[in-house]
Amino acid sequence: MDEKRLIAARVALELRPGYLVNLGIGLPTLVASMVPPGAQIFFQSENGIVGMQAVTEEGLEAEDLTDAGGNSISALPGSATFDSAMSFGLIRGGHLDVTVLGGLQVDKTGRLANWMVPGSMVPGMGGAMDLVTGARRVIVAMTHTVKGKPKIVEQCTLPLTSARCVDLIVTELAVMEPTASGLVLKELAPGVELAAVQNVTGTRLIVSEPIARMPV
């Protein structure tokens, strides 16, 4: 299993039947492929659908059926489509159980930066600000580093997405929970040692022995 599918599979274990879940563009969309068939988890995209499935079989793509990133999706029987006002009403009204988002940086208290690198072209913030603020639970699904540099840092240097802190961080190396005291290491990925994770993390992790392994 490659690192992105490992991350998505671990995130999928956080979801429960009956949940309404938003998936951000990119890596988070893989989560929809990792839940068992008939799991009764309802995936929402802020461009206006509940009941999406992320993967479209080759040759069956419909140009009018996409996620918020413009990627082709499929939909479960009984899915619903609606306008942006309704979609953001779900988000801002506190009706989402979980949102899963990618990240550029997350700091030791769980503050997320995921929408802008100064000096780079920005296509738009999308719904990230609303999702982090409005969802009951926020999970960040991202690779642990970028070009060898830590994405988990002492303090974010990129513009923050929201003042609210996220609830869980899942990378290909570990699962971490932000607290007021710092990041608590909850699980290590299969075959990964603590020292290897700490060496590529930009803040000191809080470790409570014994450390669990990701059940994936």
C-alpha cells in the first residue's frame, strides 16, 4: 500500500455509520474508497452533493458530476445535489460530523495552514475556512514532510486557515492528537520507529509508552 492510501485507510477508521463527512480535494478524496461497501457513511462535497463516491470507473465519467476540485466522481443511489447556498448551509450550520482536509503546515497546538503559500498563485481558498470552523471534528490527512522539510512545526509560518485547532493529524508515519500541551503521539505506522518520526517532525512530540500501531 502506498503512503497516500495508507493515510486514507487510517482516516477511514475514524468514520462511523450515519456520519456526514466532507472530503477535501487531493489525498482526502481517497478516503471514500477505503470505507466498506454499504458502510452508510455519507460523503459531501461543498460544490453541492451528498452521497458522492470519489472514484469513477474509467469510461463512465460524467463531465457534470465532479467534486469541489473538479475531479470526476460517481454517486450512490439516493444521493442528492443542490446549490452552494444549501451546501455551505450544511457546513456553517454545524451539520458535518467530520471534515478531512490536506495541510501545508500544522503546528504543535493543531492550528492548520492549508490554503496559501505567499508568492505562489492561489486558485482560491475554497471552503477550507468554513469547514475547519464549522465541522464537529477536523482531521488533517497529509504527508509528514514536503521535499524533506517538516510539515508539522512548532508554529505555522504560512497563513492560517482558521483560529480553530484541528482534532487529529494522520500521516504516513504516525497519528497525532493536538493538545494544549503539544502534539501527543497516538500511533506509529507499521515498521516505523519513534526516532524516525521525531527526526522529521518540527516540534517535540509528547510520547506515552507503549505506543500503539496503526491498525491498517
